[in-house]
Amino acid sequence: MNKEDQVIMRFRDLFNKMVWLNKSKMEVSLKGYTSTEVHCIEYIGRNEDSNVTKLAESFYMTSGAISKLTKKLIQKGLIESYQKQENKKEIYFRLTEQGKEIEKVHEELHNEFRERDKAVFEQITEKQFDSMLNFVEKYSSHLDAEIKKMGVDLKSE
């Protein structure tokens, strides 16, 4: 197996291990909510004036899928929609108090996972972090270009 394949396989394996390790704790603490719902709540909580377009770009989902997701979150009482006085056409989302509670639980879980993994990250030098971040950015840009070649512009849908 060449080095490129090894990197991809190890990224996939690493991601799958993280998901597996975190899954049971997330399911217990956030029972009744899907991962996509929780991450949508997280995005809305962190990004002012979130709308369908911004969410679709962030999650690499269609606007239709995001519309269904946000309707579900509104029905569950986790988010609410609003419009700005100067732009009655666009619909934005913000968290309700119940949504803020879910966001808080999710953030506490992430802090717990970061604490669990701290031993590894403390061994990484600034130069190693910069190298890894540089690689991830280059690879991400490459994949963006490949997606665009397919006639899809995820950043403008």
C-alpha cells in the first residue's frame, strides 16, 4: 500500500475510532436527538444569522434536506426562525432555551473528549500542528476543486 493510501486509511480508521468511542456517551447524554440535529444546533449556536444556505454549505447537504431538518428542530422546540426588519425574504434561525441546553451538553461532552485525548496533543509540537493543518487545508482545497469540476459549487448553493 502506498503512502497516500496509508494516510487515507489511517484518517478513516482514526475517524471511525473517535466516532465509536464517543457514540455511546453521546447517545446517553443526548438521547432522542440525532447526530445531525445536535451538530445543526451547535452550528446555529455558534453562528449568528444562520440560514438554510449557510447550513447547507456547512453540512454538504441540499437546501431541501436542511429545510426538513430545521422544521424538525422547530417542532422539537430547539430552534426558532426569525426575519430581519430590512430583509423579510430571508429566514434565519436561533436557539431556544431548550436548544441552548442541548448545545451546552454537547459542548461538555466535547470538553470531556478533549480532556481524554489531551495526553496525545500535549506531545505534538507547534511545527507538527502546522504541518498537519497545512496538509488538511491542501487536501480540503483539492477536494473542493474536484467537487467544483463536477459542476457543484457547495459554497454558493
